[in-house]
Amino acid sequence: MINTYNESSLHEKLKNYYAEQLNGKTEIEIENFFCDVVAEKKIYEIQTANLSSLADKISSLIGIYSVTVVFPIAERTLIQTKSETGEILSKRVSPKKENEIRLFKETTKLLPFFDNPNFKIILLKTEILETRIKTSCPVQLKNNSRRWKKDWYKQDKELIKINSEIIFDSSDCYIKLAKSIIADGPFSLKQLKQNKCCKKYAGHILWALKKLNAVEECLKRGNEKFYKFIK
């Protein structure tokens, strides 16, 4: 069984980048939580996945500190495969591209903070180098996340460059994002799932819009419910 790769290179580079920008310190313990970057009353947390796991930390700190979550997504990923001895075997560009719609899945437990003036998310559109190690036989990961064993595992992710950033500091930002990929007029969950841009996150998008009181049910055809944005 192979250990899951850690993203220490990506995380470390972004942590040091924001510490330098803010003239802050890294890995500071506050209220029994270790924070990535602290500069006076500002806390920056670098999170590459599962942003909702920060809910308890944010809830405990947001009354005194402003909390910013930095969330890098990969617009372009260069995959580098190495042998177990470190020899570079191949390099290729991954066909997968991430976009900001992923936020709807990652932030389900953070929704109560969306309109808190002490909270925001900085989404970074980046280019990433992912290093994989080719193994002599198929292996499973430590978290048993693979349906089938494969003859490689991810070792690390490194930041190549930051292309752009988008700031989400209110619920309006998320509603605007949803509107950018949903056509005018009534829409259903089924239609969202047919949208190539957001089909993986269709359920999360509709759930968030309901929680934000941004949409209302307007008609029903059989068992299919349709919604419209509340103006």
C-alpha cells in the first residue's frame, strides 16, 4: 500500500508567498488551531481541497480575526512521471481543467460565513506541476480511494505560476457565478446536469442557491421541478 501524496510543495510556496505579502508569520497557534499565515488580525489559510473542513476553525476565529481562505485550482496541469529511482520517464499536459464552479462543492459548510465582513475566499487560477511515481506493480493508496490498483501514485504538486485571482467576499459573488453558467429563464436540476460546465456540481449549485434564497420554484413538469432567480 502506497501513502497518498502530500501537497506540501504547493501549500508551502503559497504560504510563504502570502506571509511575505502580508509581512506575517507562518504556522501560528491561535485558540488551539494552527494557522498558515497570521499578520496582526488577519489569518490566511491555504486549502487545496475540502474547504468545508475549515468550518470549525473559521467559526472559532472569525469573531476576532478576518479569515481569508486561499484556494488554488489548476487551469493547466503538467504531469511528470518518474521512476522509483527518480528518473524522469515522461511529461504531458493533462486534459483536465478546473474552474471556479468547483467552489459550490467545496464550500457547503462555509455558506453561513459568505456575508460575514471578516471572511473571504481568494480563488487562484494556477498552472501546476504534478509528479507521479511509476511503480513496478499496481498499488492502492493509503485512503483506499482507488476502485482498482494502478501502477503509479501521485507524489507531489508544485506551483508553476498564478494566472489570475478571483475574490469571493459575499453571497452575491456566488449568485453571480451561478448566473454566468445558467441560461435565462426557468431551469431544472436535470438541465444543470446536462451543462458541461457544471454537470459534476449541479446538485451543489442548486442546493447553495436555495440556501442563499436566490431561486424559487416556479413550475413543475411531472416530477421535474423548475426554478428561477429571485430578482
